[in-house]
Amino acid sequence: MTDPDTSVATLANGVRVVTIRLPHLDTVSASVFVRTGSRNESARLNGISHFVEHMAFKGTHTRSCQQIKLDAERLGAEVNAHTDKDHTAFHMHGLARHAGVLLAMLGDIVRNSTFPEAELERERQVILQEYIEDEDDPMSTAYKLFDKACFGVHPMAQAVIGTRRNIERLSRDDLLGYVQRQYTGANLVVGVAGNIDTDAIVAEVEAAFGSMSRGSDNRVEPPPWVGGIKSRRQAGSSQTHVVLGFPIPALQDDHQPGVVAAALFGEGMSSPLMDRIRERRGLVYYAACSADVMDASGQFVIEASTAPEHLEAYFRELADLLAVHARSVDAVDLERARNQIAVRSLRGMERASRRLEDAAQDLFVHGRVRSREELMARVQAVSADEVREAFERMLAAPASVAIAGKLGRAANESLLELVSRTRRPRMPRRLGS
């Protein structure tokens, strides 16, 4: 059952239209979500989803790059886009009365981009600068290493931005071919939220996207969890940046205990992670824990930045703290985690663009948009024992660890023992199922 303000329609070619009526708003958010990202790319084409996203605004059959920008900004509309591992999205935010015009412009950008050669070469240099900036960021580097430690050679391990070699050689034909294969009706959700007429929006989407080919779902096989340590020294960095994690269930599975476990362990200054590692031991300035859950995989992620001389102490404390939570979960911590998730989720629902993205993800994964009551009820129902068991299952799997920045000469070797200790918490073995 969806929320009463939300409607979903499906066009004959598989394009789904989600509308969220928010009569109190004078503006409207319009988005197109395409179920393709870096996990859908071959190694040779890694980075192409991000390249397409950049190039989509560089000219269509009827409008130049400059005209696309001017047409939107004359209406006061904001234009944006982003690429992730599992989807690419194009957004416009403007006045409610311009909803139909915004959808027509999004349709032109998504369906009719021509990827002009001159613009492609200019944008290639822009993306290369973005790539260099990303490579210079130690925490970004740690996360890319972390994905490789988690998933090995599976496409889920690929960076969204791609490789430098691919960025330098991707051609116009590559981009056109990729869009033709991946941008199909079965993989498109068009969403509009604001003070809108639902029937009129569906008609506008039909006009803009109704002639697309249906295609087939862009699904990927779930990646096996690999585990291990990856590291990279980076000149000029005075800190060591660490990302450590374990597998948790994917979106279509019962992933909520893992989500609650992450909030309980490391969300907020009163969380066990921050209280013990920062407040009581002073080992880090910053640390956080999160659950990164997609339809093919889930990651329980702990990130921190610390001084190199504190690295071993940080791992020891972290291993002990994880083991504690595999034995028992504090009732007050569980209450805090549930309420933090509730507030975070409700705040997201107060943002039109966030609601659209959540609805699109629901449609891609579950084939329906879940109501806020359904989402909140499952989180609130997660028990202390379910959270404890989530920690126990995680610690039975090999940890994935990535370290970037300033490293000691024997960092990997000295940490292998500590990471293996993280895998095997000192706790009594449970028998039976």
C-alpha cells in the first residue's frame, strides 16, 4: 500500500510514472531515473554512465548546449544530474506551472542527446580534472579500494568515475551505443512531485517517453563477498584514512537489522563508536558507520581518519567493540538507533527530490512504492536479538579493509593479524540453527 499522495502508472513500453501530490508547494521537482550505472558496465566501458550523464546536456537534435541551459534558466529552473553504481538520474526543479515544460526538456535531454564531437573533447578534459581531484582525495581513494576489497573483479567494485584510460578513449559511438542499449522503457522511472495534476503529468510523460523501446531489465548478478586488505600511500597526506566493512543483506532481503545495527553502532556522538573511539580514547577526530544497501549487495561500513601512530590502537578498539555487540545489544542504544532512523527518514520524506528517488528505487527493486508506515514499522520492529545476530553474522565473514593516506612501511603486514581478530570475536560459539 502506497501513501495516499502517491500514484504510479506504467506506460505500454514499461516506463513507470510516479507522481507525488504536494499541494502546499509552489515549486515542482521532476526527475528521470535510469537503472544503469557503473555496475552495468564492462571493464572496457567503466566510467561510461558518468560520461553519458555529463554529455547529455551538451546538445540534442534541436538544441545546443547553450540553448539547453538558457531554456531552463529562463524559467528559473535548476538543472542537475548524478550517477551512482546502480542508477543515473537527471533532475529539474522549477515552478509548479512549468511541470509539463520541464518534463519535455528532460525527455529531450535523456532521449535526443547527440554527443557532439567538439563538446565531447571539451567535456573529456573536465572529467579528467574531476578524476584527478577524486584521486587526490584520500577518503575517496579509501572507498574505491574498499569496494575492490569487498567485491574483487565484479562490476560492483568499479568506480563510478571509471579509469583514466577509459575516460581518455571513450568515443561518441561508445556513448551512443550504450544509451541505445541501457536507456530503455523497462529501466526508466519518471517522477514528479509538487502541486500537480496526476493525469496531466502522465500524459506529458507519454508524449516525452512513450515511444522509447521497452528493452529488458538491467539487472546484475549479486557479487560474492571477497574480503581482505587494500592500501595506498598518498604523498602529502598527514592522516591515515580507513574504511572497514562486512556484508549485510541486499534491499530485497531482510536488510533492516543491518541498517539498525549501523545506526546503533556509529550514528551520532553518543554512539558506541564515537563514544569509545573518540571521546574516551581520543584516537580519531571523525568516525562514522553506515549501511550501504542496494538490490545486488549490502555493505556495513565503518570509516575513520586517524593519525598513523594510532592505527593499530584504533583497530584493536574497533575489534573489541564489534565483539561486544555480537554478544549483546544495549536497549538504550537500540531505542536511539530506531529513533534516529525514523527522524532521518521523515526528514527525507519532507524533501520532494528525496521522496522521488526513494520511490524510484522502490519501483526498481520491489515493483511498488512502499508507504512510510510500512517502512517505519519494520525498523521499529527490529529487536535487540536481531541486531545482535546481524553483528554475529557479519563477524563470521571476512572483513574488507581499505587504508589510504599516510601509512607505515609494514602497515598491511601488521594489520593482518588485527583484521583477522576482527573476524573472530571472543565470544562463546552458538550451536544449532
